[in-house]
Amino acid sequence: MRNAMNYKLIGKILGFILIIEALFLIPAWGISIGYHEHNAAFSILKSQIIILLVAAVLVFVTRNAKHNYYAKEGLVTTGAAWILMSLMGALPFYISREIPSYVDAVFEVASGFTTTGSSILTDVEAMSHGLLYWRSFTHWVGGMGVLVFLLAVVPLSGKNEGFTLHILRAESPGPSVGKLVPRMRQTATILYVIYIALTVLNVIFLLIGGMPLFDSVCHAFGTAGTGGFGIKADSFASYSPYLQNVTTVFMLLFGVNFSCYYLLLLKRVKDVFRDEELRTYIAIVVISTLLIAWNISGLYSTFGETLRHSAFQVATIISTTGFATTDFDQWPAFSKAILLLLMCCGASAGSTGGGMKVARLILLFKSGRRNFHQNMHPSEIRKVRVNGASVDEKVMSSVNGYLVAYVFIIVVSFFLVSLDGFSVETNISAVLATFNNIGPGFAAVGPTCNFSAYSNLSKIVMIFDMLAGRLEILPIMVLFSRSTWKKN
Amino acid sequence: MKILIAGGGKIGSCLTEQLTNEGHELTVIDCSTAVLEDMMEKYDVITVAGNAASMSVLETAGVKDAELFIAATDMDEVNMLACMTAHGMNPKLTTIGRIRNPEYRIQAYEMRDVFGLTMAVNPEKQAAHEIARLLNFPGFLSVDSFAKGNVEIVELKIDAKNPLNGTKLSKMSDIVHAQVLVCAVQRNGQTIMPDGNFVIRENDQLFFTATPTNLTQMLKNIGIIAKKAKRVLIAGGGRISYYLVKELEKSGMDCTIMESDEERCHELADILPECTVIHGDASSQEFLDMEGVGDSDAVVTLTGLDELNIVISLYANTRNVSQVVTKLSHAENNKILDSLQIGAVISPKELAGYSILRYVRAMQNQEGSAVSVHRIAGGKIEALEFKVDKDTKHRGEPLRNVKTKSNVLIASIFSHGKVDIPSGNSRFNEGDTVIVVTTADAPIYNLNDIFED
């Protein structure tokens, strides 16, 4: 017999998440006060009160929740938490009327939490500082995941402590997610400490380059979460080459599996550099950069500048960040083709980036090669290996299943978005850019344009794509599956 | 010497036979009374029924006055625990345990003090090592190394086309043009220690002593093209196959394992990344052909069934595979097999038995005992390696003046890095290594035993 879903516990966790979200809004409120933006400050305060009220109701209703919790609950909690967070996080924008449409506000915040960086804002520089900060901060929160944060700070665990692994699995990107150390709380803490340390380092490097503090923090958030919300209309184009290069490096760093950093802390340097995924990731970056630099060599005056733009764009797309130093929509078709492929490829598993993930591509490639081989040698038994260890067949089939769901969602979204009458290039890149959590696409949604022209239906489809892409499909799909809600 | 053997299985009975023949007092421990009764009938031993790892059983078996304890039950864990317990009850006891699981291999060596293990024996690993050596010395049916690999004793079967067929031993050097010595011959199941007038005939199995380079030269001169195997096909995916692939891959050979159990195939594919693992029934000729028996340089049959191994080896021979190795677990001394073309024969239990026997000999006679003992020609001939020390008689005398027993042959003398195939003028000095060949029915324990006086 199947267990009935533990709605109360899910509600309780959602309540905690909302409390955390309300607390996260405090710095934004402070900044609004600091810049004398009274409308923004007042809206944020109102939103906080609404969020806390909802949270209070949730926590009160669920005060005697039982702690039996399984994989299904983990998936539902994760999916529901992200949707709720986006709905609530949009309130300050909506209440302050800085984004007058609620759907637009949700799109903007969902794009923030999912670290996509696609914007519907036509004039970023007109926004108040407090809300700009909140917009960038959503990237930082969404990068590592708010539930992981919850695991790090809140003593949720009761008797059935194993359940926390389901949350980590549901929220962290990659085909096989495990703990770094035996205790979940410690694992979550280690991940956040690495994350905070790298972010602080990024801010310091930007400050050294002469970027103002507010800009530095916002951009570091955007880089760390591999989000891509800028605070300037031209994204990164007007900053100095040094600042662009620093951002290139940090975008790539945040696209690396965080367990690599943990291994570095443990001084297991050899293991890190033997990692197949890291090697492939570096190889893809280097080859793509060189190919694009060769392809666009006529567009810029010096080779250094060519290489800088090429590297920045490759880093921004593969790490699924979505900043831009130049309008890459003007680049030749070959370079755009490479960028389009990089959009699907995505960053490493266990990083803050989105997309298919390099680890999955490696597995898919190897499993394809094995299938090919199996056709000629039907009785031979072969294992797919990564880093010398053979990969469980369960993981293999889940990766294949992921590919099917991935393609299916892209096809359906593309179909729905096409109703709005934009060009095919616009639509396909818009779907890929939101689903892979990148940000800008090509043509009408290119780096100098935005998503505001789409209809509300398309925006909702893309909000769904962003959430599905960030949570790697399953937690969101589960919410829409009949078997989840059926009672025994 | 008082010896306790736990486990009356394949190795247990093989050891019991050899050790009782050498005059030791044996107590056999086994859980099954049927096995024990069988042992009592066949050999002159006493038996104790029960779990060899239990203190009371060991007490009854007399562990306190025993000198050697051999744990050879079919479970590694029981063997380890038995050695630990026995050693704890009698700290002066020497213990030998059979540890076969690759997962325990490292700890059985590095933590042997903790387990009270004096020596760990791994029959499968030894068998794999032997097979690997055979494949590295193509052309011969068996290879035994002495003096740290500087001297080899190899077995060669003479077929009708061999130029040595019909040659007198004294005239052999005209054909082979190499420094080799025939130290024993097997003919129709009989073992002969030949003299110069012996004439080589078809189907004789000759045992040569020489250095590796001389052996290669000899093969060349008698027209046996021996190129080292590149592609090795292994039938059966047991532990020996695992160890064998590990060894062969070190020398750069491509291995293919055929195994009929799918689950085991997955395990093997998991632990042997470089090896090709094929799921299928190796007894089917179609299957063997499909997977390229004919293209293999060597076929090794290691399934659990002797009969199947023989059949596959015979088939491989008809497909002109240049090297065939057959593992036999029960039928190794069956004379009918001598006439069959099944290539070299490997018997894991005999190999393990010999290595334990060697150890027992060394224990018994610390001074002047053999550095290594090899049984060749189906156990009928022993080749022993001795170090010449200050107590050795006839040092420095030319061999023509030294009278040795009639069943003894000095096969080679290794001195200061040089190998001498002895003639009448040869002599040995202190520090040299002497390799002696003798019949197994009258074992020698000390180098001085070979002399007539």
C-alpha cells in the first residue's frame, strides 16, 4: 500500500521557506531606505508582511505534522516551494508598480530564482536600487537552492532524517547527486560556505577593478548564481576589459561542480584534474572560444579584443549566465550555431549552472557508443564508465529518460510560443534560453532586446520552462502528474 | 611433524596425500563426517568432525602440540578465523590459510600478523600466474623458473614433424645449436631420466633445462615459430580468469572472456575495464566461431567443468590456435588425456599443494633446504633449487669426480650471474645455486642428499 502524501509536512517546509524569503528581503529594504526610495521600501515592507502572514498560516496549520517523508514528498516540496517563492517574490515589483503586470513580475522573479536572467524590463536603469538588488539577489539564492539553504540552517530532521537527501536530489543539478559528508546539514553548509567564499572573492576582484560597490555586489550575485541579470541596459559592454575578464573567469568557475572545490579543500588535487567532466568542460570552453575567435576575427580591431569577447560569450552561455559584452546576435551564423549548441550543453553537474549538463552529455555519448557497439557484438557485455568507475544502469536509464523529457518540453514549448508570431529563430532561442536558464537568445530576444513583447501565455509557458529547467524537470513534472495526487 | 588440516576438499585431500607420503602425522578437521570417513579410508590420518574455527574443535584436534595448521576450507572467512583462533591458542604454531577472494588479497598479506597467518595461499592466483607464464613462453607445455628466472625447465611435446624426432640425445646439439639439457622424458605415462643413448620419438614429452635465451634459440632452430600471443580467448569467468586477465593486460595482451552467467558477466565487465566480456555458452561451436576462436593466438579454458574445458580445447586445436591451455580440477592425472591435443594442463589444487609442500619442507629442514621445489611431469619428477653453503660437500671438485645417486641429475649451476649447463669439468662453489632434478618417489631435503657417499 502506498503512503498518503504528507501534506502537513510539505506545508510546514513551505512555511519555513517563506519566512526565509521574507528575511532575505530585509537587505533590499535597507538599500531602498539608504537610497531614499520610499515607494520601493514601502512595497517591500508590505510584501514582507503578506509573505509572513501566509507563512504564519502555513506553519500554524501544520504545527503537528508527522515526519514521514519520502521521495515523492521531496519532489513535490521542491516544485511547490519554487513556484510559491516566485509568486511571492514578485510582490515587491507588483506593489511598487515598477512592473505593472503581475505575470511580468512573476516572470522576472522566476527568471531570477531559476538563474535564467531573461528579462521583460525595457529599461533596467529606471528601476530603483532596492528592487534591482532584490532582482540580483534572487539569482544568488536560486543558484545554490533555497531548500539546500533551509537544510543548512533549520533543524528540520526528526526521526526519519534520510528524507533530506530527497530534497538535495530534487534541488541540485546533475544526474547523480550525493552527499559530501555523512551529515546532510554539514553537506549543505559546506556547499554554502564554498558558494559564499567564491562570491565574496568575486566582489573583491570587481572592486579592485574600480566597479562601484552596489554594481559589484549585484554582478557578483548574477555571476555566482550563473543568472545574468545586469543593472545596465548594455549588460557588461560598458565595463572595462579587466572587469569583463574577471567575470569570464568567475562565470566559468561557478559552472564547475562544487564537489571539485570540496576535493581541492581536502587537497585531493589529482582527483580533481582527473575528473572527466571537468576535463570535458574545459575542453569544450577552449575549443569553442578558439573557433568563435577565428570566425569573428574581422569584427573587432585587435586579436586580444576578439579573444576577450569570444571567451566572455562562451563562458556566459556554457555556464548559462547570460551577461553579454557585445551583441552576439550580430555574429556570423557559425558562431551563433556554436552558442546555440552550448546553450543545450550547459555547465557541469553540481554547479549553479543549468542546461543538459556536461556529465549527462558524457553519459549519453558513451551510452550511444555502447549501443552502436552492441549492435555488432550482441552478446558482449559492456559497462559505461566515468572516471574509471562503471555507471549504474539505473543512472543510465534516468539520463536517457531525461533526454526524452528535455526534448519533449522543448518541442511543446516551442509550439505554444510560436502562437505569438515571432520568427522561428526568436522562438527556438527563447525556449532554449529560458529552459536552459541562460537568459538572452537570438534575434528579437537577443542580448540587446528583452522578452516583454511576448504574450502572457508565452510568458507563463516560459516561466514553467525556467522552473522545469532549473529543477531538472522532475520536481515540476511531478506536480502535474495525476499519480502524485491520486489517493492510494 | 604434527600437522592439522582443516577442510577435506580438493586441496585438503591433495595435501593429505602428499604430506602423509612424506611421513607427517596428520589430523584432518571437517564438518562432514562422510568426507572424514572417506579420508580415513584413503589415508593414514585421524579425523575430527566440527567447525575448524571453533576453539573446542581445535582443542580436540590437538592444536596445542601441533607445529603447522593449514586452513583449506572453502570459505575464506572461516579460514582466516580458524588461523586466528589456532594461532591464539598456540602462538608457536605456523599457519597457512587459503584466501581466494580478490577482495581479501591485500589484507591477507598486509594484515597477516593480525590474522595470525604465516602464509596465505591463493590457488586461483597461482594458477593464473602459471598460465600467464606459459603464454609468455609460447611453444612449451609447461614452464618452471629457477634462480630468479635465469634458468627455466620447460616441457615440449615432440610431434611427427619435429626434427628432433628419431634423434639420439648425444647428437641433439647438432640440431638445436643451443646449450640445453634434457633432464627428463615422459613416454606413455612412464617417466625416464635419459642418458646420451636415449632416442627421441614421436609423442615424447621432453623436459629441457636452459636459460631463456637458449630456449628461444632452440625453438627457432627446430622450426617452431613462437610469437607471443596478442589475442587471448578465455572460456569461463571465474576467479582464475579475473587474475589471469589482470596479469595478461600488464604484458599488453588483448583478452576476451566468455561466461554463461549474465550476472557474473556484468561483475567482470565492472572490474575488468579493458577486457572484452561476452555473455554466451562457450560449449557451442557456433558461438566460439562467431567470437573469433580462429583469430585468437591463445585459448585458455577455465570453466568449472573439466569435460567442457577438454572439449573446448580440442575444438580450439582444430581451429589452429597456436597455444591452448586447459584447466583440470579432477582429471589432471588421467592417462587417457596424454593422447589428446588439449595443450598445456593446469591444475590449481596441485599448484597450491606444491607451494604448501615446499613450505613444509623448508620448515622441516632450515639448514641447507631447497630454495624452491617444483614438481614436473605430472608430479613424478621434482626439480629443486639449492644454495651451496659451507657445509656442502664436494665444493670446487669437477663433477666427473663426484658420484651422485642414480635418480639424481644436476641440471644447472648458476654462479655469479652465469648459467652453466654442467659437463664433467663443471664445478660448484659456495654461494652458487644448483638445480637438481630427481624422481619424486625418493625426495631429497638437503643438497648433500644427492651424493652417493
